Amino acid sequence: MKDLAPRMPPLIMRWGTGHQPLPMRAVRAPSGRGPHAAFAGQPWFDTGPRDRPIDFTAAVRRLLIDIARRRPEWAHLQPSKILIGFTQASSGQMHGLQARVTPLRFAKGQLQHRKRGFIYQIQRYVHEHDDFLYLLTFCLPRYLDQDFDHKMVTLFHELYHIGPAFDGDLRRHEGRYHLHSHSKCDYDRLAADLARRYLADNPDPRLSAFLRLNFQQLCDRHGKVVGVVVPRPKLVPLLPQRIPSAARHAEERHRV
């Protein structure tokens, strides 16, 4: 007789030495997308060897390393602790999800969280010796088909969500809208300003050259665009799942 008990997801997702490598996939052009410009010159945009696929996630990582090194407001970033991946766009629409950052810890960097009498742990993502604290995901090819300015603002928008303590939690603002502050427009203007500050430092143009081209142009150059694809982390209930009622009420009274 089969065991009908639900299987719990693993607490740790491991990749690297002794385990499966990080899963890589090619970005597909979604069905129903309209025509996009073919590559038309602009050879000064150095996106790497043209006889091999371009690794989008590796290119973003190199850019993050330079951002963290170059600008003091990003000195808290540890790119080795940020897992960069992509999710496949399901349609050719230009509007919709562009990118997102997923925290891999709870508030104040806690690995476990108690809610309504249950204790949860968010899955840990580990690659070799790197225990990631954030998952930065781009929706491709939609993100690549925006203009360069939009791509840079989106990138800095997501980076600013990362908490200044870099403990796996998001940056939290005062008030009801704690992720984007009270005004999303002001938040977007701040992201644009942060992007301009970085570009004003005259970084190596090769680091952001891949963002100067759209998806079709990159495919024309490199054959295909590839990147890391991992599932979104799950909240795993720990056993015993529920705190005994009397202990829970005592705990709630203590908090009050």
C-alpha cells in the first residue's frame, strides 16, 4: 500500500560539487510575440565571444560585482550571496513582470518564522560553499526587450529592495507600504537616480553591453541566451507543526 502522506519539500536545495549543477536553460521566444528588430551593426557593444551562447545570469553577476565595488551606497551587497536566475515569459507582451527579488530569510535574517501557532522555515539555497540570502529573478525575454534605461532602472529598483543589513530580509519602509514606501513613483525616481549615479562613474561599458541589445539581437550574435532556472523557494512547516494551545496562549500574553 502506497504511503499517502504528503512529501515535505527539502529544507536545503543544494547544487555544485557532489550535487547536481545549477540548472541552465535556453530562453525561448514566447509564442505570439510581435516582430523585433534584427541586429543592425553596433559592433562596439562587446557582449563576449560570438561563437558561443551568452549566459545572461553570469553577465548580471559580473555587473553586480562592479556595482557593489564601485558605489558606496551598494557596499553592503555581497554578490556571491545573491542567486541570479530567470523565469520564462509566457507571452510576448511587453508589460508585466520584469524582475523580482525574493528574500531567503525572514525579518532580521531569521531562518524560521512563527505564524498562527505554526513554525515555518524558508528553503535554503546552497551552491558549493555559498549559502544564498536572496534570489534575483528576471522575466525573459520580456526584460531584455525593454530599452537600456528601463533595464537599468529595473535592476536598481530590485537591488534597492535588498535590506541594508544584507541579512536575507528586504528593505522595509515606514507606514503601510513598507516595500515601496508611500509612493511607488518616488521609489522609481530613486531607482533611476541610483542607476544614473552608477553610469556617471564611467564603468567598463562591456559590463552592461548585453543590456544594450534586445533578445533577438543577442540571439543573432550568440545563437541563444541561456541562464539559471530554479524554483521559487517554499515555506516548509517544521515538525511538530503546531505549538500546544496553552503554550501558544502564554506566548501571546507575553508578547502583549
